[in-house]
Amino acid sequence: MKQPEPAPQPAAAPQPGAVQPPECHDEVCITCSDTAVAVTIARLLPDSLAVVDTEAGQEEVSVALVSAGVGDTILVHAGEAIAVVPT
């Protein structure tokens, strides 16, 4: 006999001061399109994450694949930094 699936849990409330991802609108999100987007790192977070400045505001992305610091411009695709733009 098939077990019933558990009821979905409500989403946890965001922590005060936490960076919230921008809402999706139009046809694509900044990191969901097929292209990499150049953004600037505003601050580094634990667990290989960073807050970046985008045209739509600030967004949290992974910097696990690159070696970058605050002020660096990185290319982001699907929420993952894939390259550091040389200065």
C-alpha cells in the first residue's frame, strides 16, 4: 500500500538583515537566463557565498568556483560565479 506524502511545511520566515533574492518578473531572472551576467561583489559571506550588486538590487550567489574578493567583478550564471573579470 502506498504511504501518503507528508503535508508541505510552510516556508521559514526570512532572518532580519538577510539578503532576499529578487522576484522573477518579465521572461527571466538575472541568473536564470542563458547568459552570464557581470556583477560586483559587495560582501563575502560564509560557505562560499557572496552578496553582489546587480541592476535589480543585491543578490546572493555562490563563489565556490572562483577566487574573488569584495569589489571584484564576476560573471554569474544560474546563481554561480563562473569567472572573475580581469581589471
